[in-house]
Amino acid sequence: MNKNNVGSFNLFHWIGEQKDWLTVFFSLTAIFKSIISLTYQMKINTRNQVREFIKEQRSQAINVSMWLSFEKAGPKNPNVTISNSNINAIYDIFIFSASNWSSGTISDLGNLNKDGRDNYYQDVQYIEVLPPGKSKIFISYQNAMGGEHSVPEMIFKDLMERLEMEV
């Protein structure tokens, strides 16, 4: 037997050295997995916050409706009924008449003067505050051949948007 263990392999000594490396390796792996898990959880939380924000925005808008009636319409006989079924008022309401073939987006406002008229006072109604309940207004409307006709559209701010603007 060699006294200095020169040229021989000591299994217990080798395992002791490798144990330190294994500890470092598993520690780094655990830290890496923790970072990945934390990043993934933050992504999920952000997605849930966005969904909650959208749900909150729609919660008031879903309770507002508007319809057009054609019976004896005129400035003294309003033809558009707006129903706000919320417990809070809505603010800065713009109501305008657009084609039933339009996109139903804010870009419809650009189509109001397509026919050469530039009279937004006739085509757009502005209401600063609309309390809960039903209200009636007059909006000019047009019919055309081929099934195209005017429909009322509305853009408004809810209570949360109004508070954000004041801050």
C-alpha cells in the first residue's frame, strides 16, 4: 500500500470535492427557477390587472343604451332616447348620427361632413352630465336607397375617467 496515496484514487475524497460543486449547482438552479417563477407570476398578475381594468371600464358602459324612434320626430319631438341604468351619471357625452354601414368607431366622426355640410351643431349633440334614468334628444337622420340609414352613436366618459381628468 502506498503511504502518500500517490497514483491511487480515493473515492471518499473525490465525493467530498464534488459535493461542494453539486451544492453550488443546485443552489444556482433553485435561484434560476425562482426568477423564472417570479417573472411568470408577474406576467399573470399584469394580465389579470388588465382584464380587471377592462371589466371595470365596461361595467358602466354596458348599462347605457340608446335607440332611435321615427314617430313625429322634430326639434320639439325628440327622436333619440338615452337610457342610463347605472347608479352614477355619465359625462361628456357626444351623440351623433352615422350610417348603419359605418364601422361603429370614433372614426365615424370624420364621416359627418362627407356630404359637404360642415354643420356639427346639427349632426352632433353634446351633453355634459347625463344622470341615471331616461333622457330624450333630437338628432337629424337620413334614409337612403339600398337599406342605408342613419343610426345614433355615442361616446362618453364614465365616473372613473372623469375623476382621472380632474386629478
